[in-house]
Amino acid sequence: MKKNIGPLVALALVLLGAGGWAAWSWTERGRLPPGVATANGRIEVTRVDVSTKLAGRVAEMRVKEGDMVAKDQVVAVLDTADLLAQRAAARATVARATQGIVKAEADVASAKAGLALAEVQLRRASELLDKAVSSQAQQDQARAQRDVAAATVKAAEAAVGDASAARDAAKAQVDLIQVNIDDMSLQAPVAGRVEYRLMEPGAVVGAGTRVATLLDLTDVKMTIFLPTRLVGRVEVGAPARIVLDAAPEWVIPAAVSFVAAEAQFTPKSVETADERAKLMYRVEVRIAPDLASKWRAYVKSGLTGNAYLLTEPTASWPTDLAVHLPERADEAVK
């Protein structure tokens, strides 16, 4: 028994020392200098839905909850069999319209040849009339034939325009169907972590149905509430600090990104120093996107903590609120 006392005493001293340092640190933070305010809040991460544009059957779900996805990465795929058939039919329509253009252009060439012949016959009839070899009726007949040939040319040229328009419409239909086919591959609009996988393969979904929810880990903020006597001293863009209950040893730099223009009733989840202050102003403190992205593997929505703000132009941060971040990823979870 005596042999085991030494290690136990040493361990107790270490624990007491660590506990004493933490207590001192938080005691110092509890006695904030003038011009520094604090309020508690929770980490919030922007949620982004991946939704369908068209109705269909889910063919694949390529992600699981907790997966990290890149921007534009395919999250899910809907069945495209019917759209592929529609595209094949539309392409056949394009081919038929193209053949229609070829035929119409051939008709134009034939009509122009007929017009040239009618012009020659009219000219010859006019010469014979001048020589009194033919009658006025023959010239009139030749002129009428020339006019008919000219009208035929115009009709043939119009048919070419109709055939071209039909081909363009068919091509537009192919493009539209291709857009719908592309939209059946649901891509992540932002890089982030999959929070919820809401559908499974085989499910039939309607247009606008959510299949997954992502967390944009570069858009991280903490929402706090301040009373009137403090909120008027808070400037948008001013530096702030965030200290999480889960990792009180780290001091995270942030900035004030939003201050509400109107007061609201304090949520029950918010602890206020003055319980008589029922109306508070919502303030958002946001972490820089590059910093949040660097530590995205450890960003979790709902983490509780405190935000610290400067409420005086001449105020400065106390020593224990100086920025203190882990140097390595493994340190963030100690």
C-alpha cells in the first residue's frame, strides 16, 4: 500500500495544479476590465439544402452523414431513363428537320431554274412580238409564267426558313432535355459536411424535395444578446473573441458581423447578468471564413461558449483573451 501512495499523490498534485490554473484563468476572465463585455451563446453553422429541381426516383445517394464534400461534388443522382428517351426522340427530330432544310434548299434551286427559264421565254416572246411573229397573248402568257416562277422561288425560300426554325426548335428541345438530365445529378452548392442524409435509393421524390442537408463550415458565427446600455457601443466590424466551453484554453478571433436594429425578448436559453433586462439586441459574432475552413473538421453547430466584445474605443484585450489557437490539428481536441 505504501508503494502506491507516491504516484497517487503526484497525480493528485498535477490535477490540482491544472484545476487551479483553469480556475485562475476563468477568474481573471470573470473580472473583465472596463470596456470589455461578454455574453453567452451557441455556435451556429449555415445549413444548405441539396434539393431536387424535377420529380424522379432516387437512383444513387453518394454521401453519408458526416462526410466532407467539395463544392459541385455529386451528392445524389436521380433516374434519367425517361429523359434519355426524350433526348433520343428530340435528336431524331433535329435530324428530320435537317433533312427538311436540305429538301427545301433543293426546291429553291429548282424554283430558281424555273424562273430563269421563264425569264428567257418572256424575253423571246417580247422579241417575236416586236417582229410581228407572235401575238400579244403569247407575250402575256410568258409574263404570267415568269411571275408564277418568281412566286415559287419565294415560297421555296420561305420553306427553307421554316425548316431552319424547326431544326433550331428541335435543338433547343435537346438542350432543354440535356439541362434536365444534368439537373438529375444533384451537386453540393458549397463545400461542407453532410449533416443529414434524407433519402435512400429507390425513393420517389417530387420537385423541390430535400435529399441532404450540408453545413457550410466556412460560415460560422455565434449569436449573443446585449442590453441597450451596451449594444449602442458595439460597432459592426469590431474585433471580438470567442471562448468555447468545450475548449476553454483556446481564444478564437472573430468580428461583429451584425447588430439588430430593434430589440426583442431574450430567449430562455440565454443567461443574462440582469434578469430584469427582458428586451435585448441580437448581435452576431462571426469567425473569419479562412480560419473556420482551416479547422472545419472540428466545427460543430450548437457548441456553447462566450463571446467577448470591446465596448470602448480605447479598451484593449486582457492578457487571457489574447488570441490563442492550437498549432496543430491534434491539439484542438485535447
